Amino acid sequence: MSKFKNISKSFVLIAILGTAVVSSYADTTWQKNHPRREQVNGRAENQGDRLQKEVKSGDMSKAKAARLQRQDKQIKQEEQDMAAKNGGHITKQEQKTLNQQENAVNKKIGT
């Protein structure tokens, strides 16, 4: 019987750990309720990471990275302003506009 208890405890522990891992990858409530904003903000975050890598590797000057980060910050502010006017959401057209602006910044990274 004790062997069965140990196996049962092991399965329970594995189930708990598995649930914790899966839930850490799940979207937050905010992400679920604001998918367009999440997509735009995720792009800006990724570009920020790329900028840091470019500077760290010596492929981009700190000055150029700072300019591009300022542009990303302006896009982020525009996204927040758009959302503030629409109950915390952005429209598909606003998302498209923001993504086009992010595309312009993206083209300047790695060149």
C-alpha cells in the first residue's frame, strides 16, 4: 500500500508542476482582452531586445540605438493615446498604423 501512496504522490506532484508550467505560458487576462495592443507592444519589446543585442555585439552605436529607442517610445505613447480614446482598446486600423511605424524602425535595425 505504501508503494501505491508514493506513486500517487509522485503523480500529484507531476500534475501540479505540469499545471504550473502550462499556466506560466498562458496569456494574462489583459493580454486576452487586448490582443491588438499585446501584439503591437510585443513587437516593440522584441525590437528593444534586438537593439540591445546590436549594441552589445558592436554592430550598432549607442547613439543610433538611442534614436531608435526614442522612436519606439513615441510609437508606444501613440498606442497608449489611441487606447485611451477607445476604452483601452485599439482598432484594427490603429494596429495597422502602429505596425507600419514599427516596420520603419525595424528596417533601421541591423543596417
